[in-house]
Amino acid sequence: MPTTEPTNHATIDMADMVNPPLVYKPVDSDIPKERIYGKCAPNPQYLKKDQYKLADAWCEELNKLLQSLSSGNDVSEKQFDALFVPHCAWRDHYGLSWKFRQLYSVEGIKKFLEGQLPEFKLADIQVNSNSDLKLNNGVHHNIVHEASDSNGAPIEWLEVLLRGKNKFGSVEGMVRLVAVTDSDGKDCVKALNLYTALDNIAGNEEKIGKLRPKGVSHGQHKGRTSWLEHREKDFEWGGNKHPTVLIVGGGQGGLNTAARLKMMGIDSLIVEKNKAIGDNWRNRYKFLVLHDPVWYDHLAYIEFPESWPIFTPKDKLGDWFEAYAKSMELSYWTDKTVSKARFIEDSGNWEVSILDNNSDHTVTLKPKYIVMSTGHSGEPNVPKFKNQEAFKGKIIHSSQHETGTAYQGQNAVVVGCCNSGHDIAHDFYEQGAKPTVVQRSSTCVIRSDAGLKVTTEGLYHEDGFKTQTADMMFFSMDSKLLNLVMQQQCRAAAIIEKDSLSALEKAGFKADFGYGGTGLFGKYFRRGGGYYIDVGCSKLIAEGKINMKQGVEIDTFTEDGVKFTDGTEINNLAIVVLATGYSNMKDTAKRIFGDEVASKLNPVWGLDEEGEINTMFRESGHPNFFFMGGNLAISRFYSKKLALRIVAQERGFVKQ
């Protein structure tokens, strides 16, 4: 999480920072052309040529460079300059390394390739022209800004889907090409951003599409067993039968990971503490509805039906999760918890005790890998207050809140002002209570309609691309380019929301625009919270129907209320809900797996020095232990990376 002191105004230069300061005003200008074209002269006319041929020719030159480097030949600076703008970034997820990497500058890319190509042998990069019919032969022309007086040239690039291969299997990716006139007067396209990722490991290809199972063995088979009989055996573990991967938690992270592993031929068992798959959503507060739209939230392999609502009620999502686990034929145990676990150094396996929550019966399993998928947040943060034991009302964490129906006509305080805090205050108001929200610092607010327009429209949208294509476009960006794009999205949303944000300010609410002006997504990637997607509560605050206390804390409780640090009081108080967030996921690992395991684990969430999410979906610091978490889109995308990593370790490709 960023530690830089907050500042008033975002600047474009903050996009270069992995952890820029928190700001209270967005950027006020377009992306400067120098940030995209560098010292090269923009040449927008060149993009009027056949864009597929431009991309195909660039791939051909890239393959020549890769071949030269793989053969140990010297490659001149001029050859690199012909392919990349000087400030180009190359992001890689197992295409060239068993780590997640982001390389910046031609010099950094050259050094990386020289070190990794001899082992990974990345080659045969081509335009993936048939992957999405909404693209023009695999190419999308993205215009971020039209030409303006200040820039003199449009901010635009070609987004090109790629496919290729490396030593271990097939590779996918994307390159963003900008049109320039080079220093020697040559018209050309050069890479601003390149992404490569392992797509399938040879021998463990996903059994989908043309590789789908037949489902039956025709002919004569004495003692034939049915699909159901085979399916029942999927739930039988223990004795001499142990899963390769034990997944702790059956939410979106666990389900996506189990599905990915199954499609790659690796068995797994999900252990879920609740009574049924989907209860992690069903058990949340009564009126919870997802704030992200349906097109963003698909699970791997099975998309929501075309009739599915744009915003999903939590109980409906729980039912879908349960149906998904059955449809994907996943192996899962419910109403069970991990009671004890230890890592056996000699074998590299785990010994895990699984407790039945009803009977207290324990089964010992010996998986090789553990995936902790209990949600990217950790344990509930429950602050203690002076004299709280004297309070005659109720004090609960937001994770325990169900509904405000029992508090009609009564005072309620919600401490915390992000998604859960707003939703719970909104619920109290609609059920006839008198809520007050305590905002301790500042919150990034984006109206749902504005968010749909500036962040997902055209990408994750009814008329958008295939989910896999949209994921590639979003997750292929390096940290600096993503920051630039998010700054502009946040700026556009602020213009749409100018009046509503002004009304909030007048009501005493303190809004921010995220780290370096990167808005909601920037906050999510860096701290996993600190924002509110407005679905109606902001209007209630602006109109005074929900009271605000800003920049203060609860100083002490009384028998029937609270006193704040500014000296004010609320009496006749029935309930206080602490929407105070959660600790690090590492704390949950410590509770479940103990101090010895936790002591070896790296920090979880936030961004590392190159801009990748810390520790998630990859090596954790402890052998054969992985973290999986995040929203539905992140879980869908990164579950494949995690599954590939486990397959690679199983095949002996990764040097421990």
C-alpha cells in the first residue's frame, strides 16, 4: 500500500510511479504525445494502410530478432530501435520466465531476452487473426484522444492479438503498436507495450473445444459403470487416495482454480467451511448486489446466460457458484475446515487434517500443493474502543451484518465509508433507521453509470469483445501504461460526476481520486479497497438523509451512544457497524497454517517494484503454497496463470 503523503492534484508524471501519492483532484490534461511516441514523430496517416499487414510485418521482424538472440548472435541496438520505442515495456507471464515480470526500456528488454531466450526459446510470434470476429484480423485500432491543439497528433495505437510458442508450449499475447516516422525518415510501427504469456503446456493442454472429452465409450463393456458412479468417486479422498492440489476456500478464486486445473489434467479438492458452495456470497448482507457488471464477472469456461441481469444479486450468484461446481464436475467437500497442517520438507508434500464441522471426524490428506483461496482480504479488522463494554446496544463487524430491518426509527452508526459501509448505511435508511456514517479519511467514489461508461464500455460490455479478448486487452498493459489509461478514465468520470461530487463535498464528504489519479482500479490493485461504486447512497448523503461525520473517530462509548473526537455525541444509539475492512490475507494463512508456514510467506496484495500484484497467483515464499484471490475478473484471469505454474512444477520445469 502506498505510503507517500497525499497531495492535492494528480499529474501525468505520477503514472511512472508504482505507488504514487493519494490525490484529491484528477489529472486535467490529455496524455502528452511524448509519453506515447517518445522522440519519434507521430505518423497517424501511416495507420491508414492495411493494419493487419503492418502488424504482420512487425511480427516477422520480431521473430528475426528472437531467432538471432536464441542462436547467440549479437543483435545491434538499431535492430531493437526498429521494433520498439525507447520507453517500451514488455510484460511477461511465463512466456520467458517462471516469474511475473515487467521490463522497461529497450536496454532492459534486451538484457532480459539475452538471459531468458536460451531456456524458454520464445519463437514464431504471429498475429492471432481468427481469435475474435469483432477484431479486424486480430487488430483493433484504439484512439484514446483525437488530435488536439496541445498534442498536435492523436493518442492512438494498434492492439494486436498474438500467438506463438516457447519450449514448454503455446504462447499468447498482445502488442500495442504506434505509428511513427523514425529519425532516419522511415515510416513504421513500433511497440509501445508488449505482453507475452504461456497459454498451454504441451501434454497438459486445456481439454476444451476440439479437445473436449467424448463423454461415452461406445461398444461393449462388461461391468460398465455410469457417469454418476464415476462422479461419486470424485468426492472420495483419504486412505491411499490424495489430491494433488488442496484448495482452501470455494469462492470465485477456488472454483476458477479448480476448473483450470481439471481442464489441464491435475486433480484437486476444494475444502469449503460453509454448508454449501456459494454460501460465501449467500451469507453476506441481505441486499448485497454486485457492483461490477455481468460481462466483467464471468467464471472460466462457462459464461452467464444472455438473460442474466447486468448486476447480480448475491444469492443468485451463490446459486450460480453451486451450479458451476457441479457443471464443471469439480471435487469439493463442504462444511469442513482445515484443523491442522504441516509441510514435510523431505517429500515436499503437505499433511493436512480436515475436520468435519458437524461430526468432529477428521480425515488426513497428503496433497502436494496448497492453494489458499479464502478471499484476498484476511481477518476482519475489529478496532477496540474505550468503554465499549458499557454500551447496551450492538457492536458488529460489517461481515456480520445481515439487514437493518430490526432498527426502524432507531439511530445506527456505520464506521467506514467504502463499498460495504455505504451499502449498509443505504440499507439502514431504506429500512427506516436513522444512519450516520463515520468517514475517517477519504473515499474514491465513482457512480455506477459513469463507471460503466468510462471503464468497461466497449471492453466488458454487451457489444464488447469476447471475454478472453477483453481480459487480454486489460491485463496486458504494463503498470505505467495502465496508470496513464486509468488517469484518463478517472478524469472522464470526474467530469460526468462533477455535480454529484460537489454535492457530496457540501455535505461534508471527503472524496479522493485514488493514487496518482488512477481512481477505483488504482486503489483496488494497491490496497484492495478505499472506494465506493455509487448505486444510490451518495444522493442520500448529499441530501442529508444519511448523516455524515468526517475526519473524526469514536473517542469513547457511553451506555446508550458514542462520543467522537470532535466532542460531539450520538445518543439513543441501537447499533454500531464497523465497516473497517480486513487485515492482510497472510493473517488468515497464519491462523490456518500456523506461525512456521506464515513466517516464510511474502507480503500479500499491493504492487511489487515492477507493478505486479504482490505474491498472489505465483510463488509465495513457501514451497508448494499459493495464494489465490481477488474479484471475479481477476480470479478468472489469474487462475490460469496459477494452474500453469502448478503444472510446470509437476512436470519439473520450474527450478525450486
